[in-house]
Amino acid sequence: MHKAITMQHLKDTEDRRKYNAPDEIDLLSIFRFFNRQANKLSRKIKNIIHDLVSNLLTVLALVIVGLGLGFSFYYVTKPYYKSSMTLVLADIRNDFVEDQLNKLSVMIAEDNFEAVAQRLDITPTAAKEIKQMSFSNLDQERIEEDSVLTGSPFRIELLLYDNKLFDSMEPALANFLENNRYFSKQKRIRQRQVENLIARYKNDIASIDSVKSEVASPRGPVNGFVYGEPIDPSNLYREGISMYQQQVQLEAELDQLDNIQVVTGFSPRSKPTGPNLLKFLAVGGFSAFLVGLIVAVRIEKKKARL
């Protein structure tokens, strides 16, 4: 009886110890696990190095073949030229221009040469010479995330197979953006406003010139009063000069009424930007090395089975 009570007491004590003891992590087991994994990895690396050394000539032969293929692809790849132009917008949201350029870049990526030629008003032959187009806002990092970017300059980068086409692509892209239906409508509205103001200033200046002529060379009795107030010729001259200055300013604005203006155009390129010979050789050589490594491992496994 006493022995049964003692065994029950020990069992209860052990249960309470297990229940009250905090969860502990067996660090030794974790270290053993990672040690086993490291040993497995080390053995695999050693085996791969052994297989590679045993079949070194085969791997080197495949690498040479890969380098040759890389050079062949480089030789048959058509060279291309890269240049960029910077444009500035009027009071227009950059999102509108981004959407328009994005659609054009998709057409180029899909080799839709007829649509590209129609949009840019160029020949399909010239459209085929466009390899890629990209664009970016220059002030994108300067605004807050919830702000709207308006009237900011942006850059367009072109990759062309024919470096002589940069001169024609510059006005083609500018006209493509300028001839947008929304942009054109806003331009016509602003153009009519400015032209009406210029016509009004011209009429007012002509009226002031007529009054000045009457004051300077009167053709009859002149009492020197207009609407009960004396005429001051100096005020007429100042008012005429002020109106003429505003007229000239509006005429200058009318000449620069385009929604899209080129800040810096495409720079001519005489040397191709790509393709890059080292990249072709690196890709070809590395791919062949991986193939050679797989072949070497399989050869050694086959030897082991035999």
C-alpha cells in the first residue's frame, strides 16, 4: 500500500513538473540537424567536383561549343542604336501622355508595324526599324504618392536598327502626342482665346493712335477736353505702349502654343549600342558549362552502376 502511494506521488510530481515547465527548445537537436544537412551538402559538392574533374575534357568541349554558339548568335543579331529625347508638356497631366506612349510601345513590342506607321505618320519600312521604345517622367520622384503630376518633362528612349532614322523619329513622336484629340481640342480653345485678345488689343491700339493723331494735328477748333476731362498726350502714349507690349506677349504665346515641346532631341549615334559580345559569350559558355556538369554527373552515376 505504501509503495503504491509512493509511485502515485512520483507520477503526480512528474506530471506537475511537465505541466509547469516552460517549453524549451532543444538547441543540441537543432545543431545536429544543421550539421547533418551541411555534411550532406559538402558530400554532394565534393562528388560534383570529382565528377567534373573526371570528365573535364568533356565539359571543356561543351563549353567551347557553347562559346561558339554564343558568338554565332551575336554575329547574326542585327545591331541597334539607342538614343533619347526630352519633351516638356504644357498644363497637361502626365498620365495622359503615359497612356498614349504605353499603347504605342505595346504596338512596337507586338511588331504591329502597320499601326505604328499610321500613328507616327511614317512608312511601314521605317516602323520595322524600331526595336523598342521606353519612357519615364523626370520629376516622378519629386512628388508625393497621392499627387498628380502635371506639365512635367519626360524622356523617351528609342532603340533603332537604323541610326539615320533618329532625325525623322523626333518630329514624328512630337506630332503623335500633339495630334491627340484631347490635346488638339485644348490647343484650339486656347488659340481662339489668344487670337481674340490680340485682335482686341489691335483695335484698342488703333483707336488710341487715332486719338493721338487728332490731338497732335487738330483739323478744327480744339478745346483740349474729352468727356469733360483734359487730354494728356503722355497718358495716351503710355497706354498705347502698354497695350502693344501685351499684344507682343500674346503673339509670342501664340507661337509657343503647342502642348508638346522638344527640349533636347535625339543625339546621332555612329556606333551601335548592342548587341554585347561579352554577354552572348557569357550566356553561351555558362549554359554549356551547366549542360557539361549534368553530363559529367550522369556519366559517373552510370559508371558506378556498372
